[in-house]
Amino acid sequence: MHRSEDRELVDCIDCGATIAAERERAFAVTDDVYLCLDCAVRRGGVYDELHDRWVTPPKVSDLSPQANAVAR
């Protein structure tokens, strides 16, 4: 793996899966905290592949304390 690619990898805050946030369909909870596509969809998120955007964001309110702790 190229060194710059390593910096793009993050772990899903929910399941822990490693994702390339810049290249994969991940949902940004904060600038440094992400949900993988599967977890975002499981949490009610709807992704529009045609327009490459989230039309319905996933529910993340229960992640707030956890996401804030990870982001620090």
C-alpha cells in the first residue's frame, strides 16, 4: 500500500471495518469519524448512486458521545 493511501483509511465508528473514506461510499459523521455504507444503510441512510449523494442521512444521534471521543 502506498503511504498516502494509508492516511485515507479510517475505521467505521459502528462496526470497525476499515474503509477508504475518500473513495468509498461512506457517511461522514464528523470530519474524522465515518460510517461504512452497510452501517449507514442499516441506520436508515439512503444513498443515491446516480447522483452520488446521501438523500437520507443515517441516524447517528446515539453515536454523538462515542464520535466526539474518537474525534479528539
